[in-house]
Amino acid sequence: MSMTGLMRKLVLTAAGNKAVSGFFQKYGMRIGVQRFVAAEQLELTVEAVKQLNRQGLLVTLDYLGESVSSREMADEAADMVLRTMDAIRDHRLNSNVSVKLTQLGLLIDPALCLAQMKKLLAHAKSLGQFVRIDMEDSPVTDITIKLFLELFEQYGADTVGLVLQSYLYRTAADRKQLAALGANLRVVKGAYKEPKEVAFPAKADVDRSYIELCEAHMEDGCYTAVATHDERIIQHIIQFTEKKKIPRDRFEFQMLYGISSSLQLRLVEQGYRVRVYTPYGEQWYPYFSRRIAERPANLWFVIRGFFRK
């Protein structure tokens, strides 16, 4: 295992420790988590989105939470997403929303989750908005794609899109199936702790897979969200799109809130579409843990915040 992979594994393991999680959940928003999470309240998040929009940045809003344990929690999450869509309309934000299916009851009952998604997509379609379904860990990949295909058939690429992860061996085949339908995809590397039986353990293989997926989806004529902070990959994609004469309105770069802000603005200045994945809400700990695991250096921002307090 590479040093990066080892650090990632250690961080994710530590994140599951009750003492560690308790500490961050008590002090996190006061000592640096706000660098990666816009706010705990929707109203404050709206102001953060307005600031990003003023800088020429697009946004996708993610109400944090996953793996809910009751229908009431799934209903609450769906209601908050509906409120978020209404806030986008009311404040004329240049934003869409991202959702996780386990937050909408996938692990309780797939039929419940499907009903929740249909409610969300019907509202999104009525408002002319777009919903991106995030991909979670590999045990739910099959059911996520299955539900997406059913929703896509009814609502189409203008209303619903999906995420694929380049570290999974299966993703090339999944992408090809989805490209045949014209699906709008966000391509990410993957941030969950996965066994070597299902995911590339070496970073070089994950990066190679990532570039191949993005290039293939663009060449197939499908809208592609290139979600990475890796400047080497970004430059490669820029050169590829110029060589292949792929219009700039057929793809976008996506980055996380609070990370690589100067790079985001530089790409906007160069005329590229850049969307900022902007999480909000009180259930920020799992998301925060994955951000630290992806880049352990991010932990120093929080440590410095702790000692400043």
C-alpha cells in the first residue's frame, strides 16, 4: 500500500473512534470545519452561495447526512432538499442540488427511497432545476445505478445526473452503459474505504482510470463534470478538450467548498465552467472525515484552529 493509501486508511479508521468523533462533533464548527462546510443552517448557506455566484462560480448544494435509520429521518432529509430547491428559486441562486440515496431511506426500503426521489425530481423539473445523485460506498453501487436508471427514464438528463468513482474496477463498464443513454455524469476518484477486491489500491491506477473515464464520456458526447483538484489532471483535460474541439458548455470542472479556491477562480477567468460542491447542515462529520482522509494536510487547518481558540 502506498503512503497516501496508508494515511487515508489510518484517518478513516481514527474517524470511526467514538472519542475522536465526539471531540470533533463538539468543537468542529468552532475550530476549522467551517472551512469545508458552508454552515449548519440553510439561511447562512444561501449567503455563502451568493458570494460564490458573485465570483462567477456555479454551486451544487448538499444537505449533509447519510445512512438514516428511520422513515422520519428520510422524510426530514427530503423536506430539507425541497426547501433548498425553493431557496435556490427564491434567491435566484446559480445552483443545483446533490443528494445521497442512503439519506433518503435506501437502506431502509429502496421503494421508499425511490418515492422520495420521484418527489424531489418532480419538484426540480417544475422549477427547471437539476439533481445530482451522489455515489456512496460499493455495497450500494448496484442499487444506486438501478434506481438512477428508473428515474432517468422518467425525468431525463436535464433533471437528474449521477456520480461514478474511478477507483472502482467496475466503473468503466458502468460508464459505457450510462453513456449509451446520454447520462450527465460527475466523475470523482472516490473517498470511501474500499477493499482491494473492488477498488484500485494504487493512486496511479485511480488517476489513469479517472482520465480515461472523463475522456471517454466526453467523446461519447455526454455532459461531463470533471470533479478534481489535481492540477495535472485538469491541465490534461483542458488540452484534451482543445484537441478534440469539445465545446466548453459540454463539460465543467467541479471542486469542493473551501479547497483550491484560487484555482477555481483562475479557471473561471479562463472561461471555464466551475461548480463548487457546497455542503451544509449539522450532520457534517462523515463528510469532514472523508475530506481529511483524501488530503491529511487539511487536518492542520483544524489543528491550528483549535490552538487559536
